[in-house]
Amino acid sequence: MSKLNKHILFLIFEELQNNSKFLFSCLMVNRIWCETVIPTLWRNPWCYSINYKKISLYSIITSYLSDDIKELLTKRGILILGQSLAFDYLSFCRNINIKVIDDIISIGSSLEYNRFYLQEEIYSLLVKKCPEIKYLNICGTYEIVYHPEAKVRLESLCELTCDTLIDSRYFYRLAHICQQIQRIIIINKNLKANQGTIKLIEFQKNLKYFKWVDEFEVEDDGICYWEVLEDPYTGIFNVLKKHANTLNHFDINLRYEYDDYFDYYDIYNECNYTFLHYALLELHNLKILEINSPIFLNNDVFNKKLEMVAYRNLEILEIGFTDIYQVNCMIKNSLCLRELRINDFHWNDVNFYNYSLEFIRTICENCLLIEYLTIPVFPLLENHFIEFEKLLKKCQKLQSLNFKETYYESGRELEFGDYLSNVLIREASTNLREIRIPYNIEFSLKTLETFLEKWKGRPAVSLYFDSAYFYRKDNSYMKLFDKYKIEKVIKDINV
């Protein structure tokens, strides 16, 4: 293994670039391994700041400073830890993470002015030494974009992480320099729109990934945030629609809170989420859609338009809270869907029978590649049984089945457990490795023992039960779980 040539080693290290423990161990094998792994480690050294002590990174970086600069900084009382360098480390660097680098720089001095002076020198050095910057995180000091050589270094930028507290003029500068950014991650800390972020997104020519995370603070705890929110969203989401042909990953986390005084409808009616509704209707090329917001409620106009949209390339759909009917609309043409993750289904007694039945049919007829499936607990009725069994027969790639508590018939929990046990033994593929059971499905001791006994010969299954009290009140269940864990029928158990 230690005699592999550099090309093979490089390919291995590229595949394992996120495994810091492995990469650092490779430094000690021999010189060839060390020389080959250094470029991989130093492409983004800031992500290893925990493993690779910050003081070591600080020492290496300050070693690049000229003797005159070192002397001047030392006179100012700034700690300089230069050392001889075995490699030209910074020549491999393609990533600038301002927040981490500022933390490393703080080693030099506790005085704010000294840190500012040191920042200027270090960022000037990084911009000069890094041949091209592919990844930039400017959540912190952002003057780096105005460095004289920044234009040349940032033209090839692929990924940008930023926050909305940054002055718009810095985004205007970036929009002028960088127009081939493929991934943009925005941390929203502003209660109002940042026009610079809108312009930056507008100028991109090949945007594929967009992520938005709300992290703003409201100073007065007695004020609801939507009372002071000045719509930081509409401009951004309107301009995103212009990237519908290229955008394939859309990840949105909007701030919303529920308490004893407000339910789902209250928060929806207080906050206008139409900016997200109509952006989604345009983004037809999405492969991954992740949404955490109370958007899919109480909007008949949106529902009608959603019926006409086809997300044909969708592979992963993850939503915090949604209506069963709307999920049906989104996945009815998604023949490539592999993961459907729903944290909570909204439902009502009037339409639940038809919508839940249609949901099962939609999965069965269109989502044959599904591997992870969230499914609502459905009524104990013959039509639902027939369709669910068809789903298990057709969806042979299914690995994880996650039931969510929705429909509930008090007193029939064990009956549902009997049915589910029988149908899983009879129809589930050998790929099924994980089952999550909510409180409104329960297994009698006899049913559970029969299920586990007949599961023998398959790959071990992980079982997760929400109704912990039901199983823990009788020690016989715990003994049963222990027995089948020893026999490797159960891989993991959570009760």
C-alpha cells in the first residue's frame, strides 16, 4: 500500500478529502505520501483548524511575511511565530474562510487595532499567494474583496458564503468580479432587504446551488419578529426565478415560531410567504429541494398552479411541514425521486381519506427508485391496504420507511401493528433496513416476536419507536429486543 504511485495516491486522497483523521495519518507514512497529501490538506486548511492546531496554522502563515513586516509587527507587540517551511503551502490554497482566519489571527494579539493591522497583512499575503480562490466565506471581515489583486484571484470563484449584514457595495464589487459562482449560501441576519445580494445573484451565469438561512435577531423579546420584519425576501426570490434553467439545489430555512398562542394558520396569516410560493413554481429543474418554513398552507391559488408544475428531475424532497395534497402535486412526475423526507404532514378529516390514498398511489406509480420514504399513518381500510402492498412490491430499492402520526383511531393501535407486521414480512424487499414507528402504531409482544423471527435471514433492521413508554413498561419487550440484537436480526433499537 505504501508503494502506490503518486497518481493513485492523489485519487485516493481526493475521494477521502473530508476524512481529516485519515489525511493527517498519511503525513507520517513516507515522503511520497506526505508530498501527495499536502495539496489536498491545504486546498482548504481552515476546515482542519481543530485537528491542525490553530497556532500551527498561524505559525505557517506568518512565516510567509517578509522580514521587514515581521520586524514591524513584532515592534507593535504582535506575536510572530515564523518557521522554516518544507512546502509552499499557500500555493495549494483555494479557499478563504474569513471567520476561521480571523480566529487564527487573534493568536497574534488581544488588541483590536493590532489584529486589524495583522489582518491587512495576512489578507494581502493570501490574495497574492493563492493562485486562484474557488471558495470564499466572508461572514466577518470582507474588505478583502477590495484588495488590488482580488479581481484576478476571484474571477474563478465557485462558491460564496456570506451574510446580509455586509454593506451592499461589497456585493456590487463581487457582482462585477465574479459571475461564474455555482454555489451561494446566504446567512440572513438582516430584517430588511440587502440590495447587494440581489444584484450579486442577478449577475451569475451558472448558479446551481442556493441556500438561505434566517439567523436574524429581534432586540425586544416582547415584539414578534414579523412585526418588525421589512421583507428581506421578495427581491432575492424574484431574481432566483431567472436562474430556473441552471438551479438544481434549493435549500431554504426561514424563521418561524409556534407557541401556545399561535398555531400554523396564525403564523401563515401574519407572514406573507408568497415570495417562496411563486419562486418554487418557476424552478422546474430542481434535483434537491429542502424547505423549512410554514409555506404550504391555506393557499388555493398556489395549489392550482402547483398542479401544473412538473419536477421531472427531482431526486430529494425534504420539507418541514406540508399538506399531503401538495406533496402529491410535487412528486407526481418525479420519476427520479430517491428521498422523500417530511417532518410533519398537515391534514384534515374531510379530505384525508382520498389524499392519503392518492399519496400511496403516487409513490407506487411514479417513484420506483425511492430509497427513503416518509408516509402518513393511513386509515385501516381495504383500499389503503391494497395500495400500500403494491407500493412495497414495486419500490424494491426502499431502505428506510418512516411513518408519521397523522390519522389516528383510538383503540386500534395494536390492530395497525398486526397489519403492518404481516405486510412487511410478506412484501418488503430485502433492501429495507430502517423502520420508524409513531405512537399511533403499536405491536403486541406476540406480533413483534413473530415479526422478528420471520425477519431472520434478511439484513439486520433498525427499529425506532416513538411510543417509548408502551414498550418500556413491560420488561418482556426489552428482553425480546436484546435477544434479537444478539442474533443480529436487529441492528439498532430506539425506544
